[in-house]
Amino acid sequence: MSEQQQSKDNSAELMYVKCAYCGKWMDVKPGNMTWVSHSLCEQCLAKEMEKLGTLKKPEEPAS
């Protein structure tokens, strides 16, 4: 591990994680204090996975 990475990991700064869809604050992780990372909360992920299950599959071209 580089010295820069090690000193960053040992710092007390935290990065916030926010849902990219609904905006709910989800987590706090080690990182730069001014950064915000995005992910999907469990509810938004479930909605998106449900959408994937209802998508119509493309039809096979006639040969």
C-alpha cells in the first residue's frame, strides 16, 4: 500500500453515500470529507430489478 493511500485510510475523514435515485443518505465510509458517492438504496434497487424482469426481450430476426 502506498504511503499516500495509507495516510488517507488512517485519516478521520469520511465520505457520505447517497441513493442516486431517491436521495436518501445511506452510509458513511472512509474517504475525503468533501466527497459524496452514489449508489442505490435497497428500495430503489428492488424497483429497478423489478423493471428488468418486466422488460420485453428483443425478438429473434427471421432467418
